[in-house]
Amino acid sequence: MKINIEMDCTPEEFRQCFGLPDLRPIQEAVLGAMQQQMLDAVARTSPDALLRSWVPMLPQTPEQMQQVMTAFFRGHSPGRSPSDTQSSGQKKS
């Protein structure tokens, strides 16, 4: 014996008919939390954020970059004084 029952109802009506709980509020809360986590992950993986975390010694502002470039073209590092640069060019006997 074969019996086919065809029901024409929405999923919400089906759940109510069989007494199943409505999980829509829980699902929306979980999806909202997942969406927020994904957005946070995208913000952490932006090129700027990755570069700052991978190379923390790079200058972070244009002013710092200008100081580094000025020091480079003057021939000394930012930690050395100009008198160190002049004396390093002379041979010691």
C-alpha cells in the first residue's frame, strides 16, 4: 500500500502544524554575529593593517617618512649625530 500526502503550506505553517519551534530569531542572531566577525576579519586583513603588523618598524606618518629620508640622504642614520658622520669619512692612523 502506498499513500502520498501533498501539503501546500509555507515552512512557517508547517512548523506550527507539527509544533516545531521557530528558530528564526536564533538564526538571525547567529548570522548577525557571523557577519560582524567577517567584517572585523576583513578590517584586520586590509593591506594597510597587514603592512603595519608585518613591518612595525616602517614609518607610520608622512613626517616620520620625511625624517627617515632626510637622514638617509644626509648619509647617517637617525640615531647618529652629524659629527659621527664627518669623523667616519676620515681614515684613522
